[in-house]
Amino acid sequence: MNDFIKNKMNSERFIRSEENTMNNQQPSSAFVLASWGALLTGIATFLFGLMNAGMPLSSKGFYFTILMFGLFGAVSVQKSVRDQLEGVPVTQIYYGLSWVATLLPIALLVIGLWNASYLTLSEKGFYGVSFILSLFAAVVVQKNVRDAAMFGRPAENAL
């Protein structure tokens, strides 16, 4: 085992203790349902906008890829932060790449929308809001899946 992981595992910051545990409350069914609803609403709204947009197919593919990349990045950041809080070693390279995979799609979306002269300001806002809703909801759904697993509920039955 390399020294980095040994140091992380032995660090007091990552050792589980009774006084340094997270709030281990199981998420309610209403909260789980609301988070899944927000995720599906954000993704469906973004995709509905792409389907009805009068933009070139290559631009539609660009925005779709940004959405998928952003969702992956958001879930990855949530997982690495949660792993660190639970004492699971996370390498700094993975942690850094998770943040890059979250921030890069946001930056690309802002640049793409800024330069999309064929979109009205309200359409640009529509894409931005549905994108951010999707990222936030993905983090919350991932949290709920982890919480459900902690309490012995399988992730498939988190709803």
C-alpha cells in the first residue's frame, strides 16, 4: 500500500469517531421522490429544449454531451467528498479530476450559450437553469442512494 493511502487512512481527520460522524438519518420517501423528480425534470427539460431547438445537429450533440459530462462530474464529486467524510481514501488526482469534470462542462455551457447567436436570451436561460437543476439533482440522488445503501436498502429500491 503506498504511503499516500497509509497517511490518509491513519489521519485523524479520516478516522471514524462517534463525535465526528455525519447525520445518519435515512432519507424519507418524499425526499427521495422529490430528488428523482427534480433530476428527471431537469434532464427532460434540457432534452426537450434540444429537440425543439432550431440549431445545427452538431450543436445539439455538443449540448447533450455537456449535460452527460456534467452529470457524471457532479456525481463523481459527491462520491469523492462522501468517501473522504466516511474515511474511505480518495486520491488527490481523482478528487481533482472530479472537480474538473464538474466545472469544465459548466464553463463550456456558459461559453457555448454566450456564443450561440441563434438563441434568444430566454432560451439561453432555459438551458442554463435546466442544466444546473440537473447537476444539483444528480448530487442529491447520489446522496440518497448512498444513504439508502448505508441503511441496508438496496439502491434499486431507493424510491
